Amino acid sequence: MHGGLPGLPPGPDGVRKLFGSFGAIEQKWTIEDVIAEGDKVVVRATNTCAQESFFGIPSHGREQTFTAMFIHWIVDGKIIETWRNADDLGRVLQLGARIEPGTSGQ
């Protein structure tokens, strides 16, 4: 899994750790596109979810909607590798996170 939480171990252990990080979650995925060519399958989707927190930011019951794209490498009918690109910044902003300019350090 590429593009998941920082520091995930490779392989099935990383996927288990990723799913173990969610806590309670209610979600609905809407598949927008599926494109397949050769041994790759690309999925573009929209997720609407509610969960306790995301990246440590409490949700306070707020629902989040975000888009995501996944590229799956398929071998013998199994997903061998996945690349993920999702609007995680949009999600944390929906939860109330704020971006503030840094200082120059002078």
C-alpha cells in the first residue's frame, strides 16, 4: 500500500495496521470510474464517512466527504500492490483543522 498512513510496514501487515487505525467508522463509497488495462485497475471514488478521528483530529460527529483514486496491480486475481491518492487535506479541513503560515526562523 503506497499513500496510506506514514510509517506503514510493507505488505499485508501494513494493510492490517491501516485498517486497525480507523476505530469505529461508518462509510459509504460511491464508485465514479473503474478503468482496467493489462494488469492494472484504477478506481476513482467518493467516500462519505463519519469516524471518531482522522490523523488524530477528533471529528466531533462531523461527516467528511472526500475523493480518492486507487491503482491496483493484479496478479492471478489478487491485489499485489496498491497506490492511493486521496484528499486527506480536505478531510482534516472538514474536521476543523486550520493552516497557519510558518515563521521564517529569523
